[in-house]
Amino acid sequence: MQAINAMPFASTNSSSNTETTNLAASNSKAPGKPKPIDSWGHFIGYLGILVGIVAWGLYAQHAGVGKPGTAAPGQLGSHSAALQFYFISMIGDWALFYYCFAGVRKNGGTLATLTGGRWLSWKQVAVDLAIAIPFWVIWEGVAYGVSHLLGPREAKSVAALLPQTALEVVIWMFVCITAGFTEEVQSRGYLQQQFHALFGNISIAVLAQGLVFGLMHSYQGWQAVLVIAVLGVLYGAMAAWRRNLRVVMIAHAWSDVWEGWLKFLIWR
């Protein structure tokens, strides 16, 4: 994996310095620990929300998703609950995104503080795509390797909740795009920068946000938590190296499309 840059998010070219004049950019000029992008009280509140999400995930593994007793053996929920699950997931992701953004904005930051800035040219788009494609291949290889080491999963599967009809596929695409944007802002944009300010070490910050990212998927079982935590560390390392979230947003959204629908279509 590429070396992790020790600075928080900042612009990578002079043309975007004006666009991303934010707390993260100013922090990169200061020695020692970077400044937090949100108040510590608001940050603790966010961690409290995540504890609740983890607890719900553990409960879901026990009770399932949707009406009790409707799921097939070994499944997290019945397919009849799929659309409901999609909409709840999107609403939850946007709500958490807003919580993070509201705290950063109150602290004087902008959306660019969380994302590292938007595309300013087609060349930047091309470069990020050129990085995202091989990065996703590595991501897939790591996911397969870690899953293989952990062995067969004993947790309830989410397979029954994956899209099957044309309408479900369309909505699933929105779920993937939502997750690619909001979850990267939450984990790599917000958590990673806050952990960097807390610990003063970007490597620890990358590891910490990866662990939290894995725990947020506790509804998939402990083996999935470990796999996703490792993948979250990869996302964090890429975000730290690039000093923005554009590559990881692309890779995240695409990996969800692939894992949740496209690979099954191709294999069939």
C-alpha cells in the first residue's frame, strides 16, 4: 500500500487551494497534532450514536430484519423486507452525514473540510479513476483473502436482502451511491480526522476509524466485522495518501454495486 501522508486533508494542487480553504488545509501547516474539525462534545455524541448502531446490529443478528419468523434459516431477513431495509439504510446514512457536517460547519468548516475538495478538471477525474480501478482490484483481493483465512461464516447472511427485481436494482444503485458518499464522509472524512487530532498520529487514526467502520457492520456478524475493518483501513490509507475522498468514494460505491448485485448477474 502507498505510504500514508501524515497531514490531514488538503488540496493537492494550487488551482484547488482556494476551493479548499478550510480547517483541514490550515491544520496541515501547523506542527504537532492537527486541530479537531469538530468539538469534542459533538464527537463523543457521534461515538454514542455508533454504539447504538453496533448494539442494533448485534440484536439484528439474533432477531433478524423485518417481521419475526419470516426469514429463511440462516438469513438475516426475508426478501419482503429488502426495500424497507434499503430506504432505512439510506435515511440512516444521510442522517449520520448531516450530524458530522453540522458539527464541522458549526466549528467553522465546510463540506470540503470533510471531503478534501471537489473535482476541478477532467484531468483530476481521469487520475482518480485510474487510481480507483486498481485500488478496487486490490480491495477485492484483500477481501477474499481475509474471508478465506477466517473460514466459513456462521452468522446470518444478508443474501436474502440483496436486489432481485429491476426496481430493487435501481434502488440498490441509490443505496450504493449514498453509501459511497456518506459513509466515506463519516468514516474517512470525519472520524479519521478527529482521531488524527486526538492521537496525533495518522497511522493510529487510520486503524481506529477502520475498526469503527467494521463495528458499524455488526449486523453482518463478527467475521464480516473483521473483514470490513481491514477494508476500512485500506480506504483510510488511500484517503490519507490522496488527502481527499474522491478515489475511495468511487471505489466504495462500485464495490457495493459489485458485491450486492453485479457479480451475481455476471456469474449466472
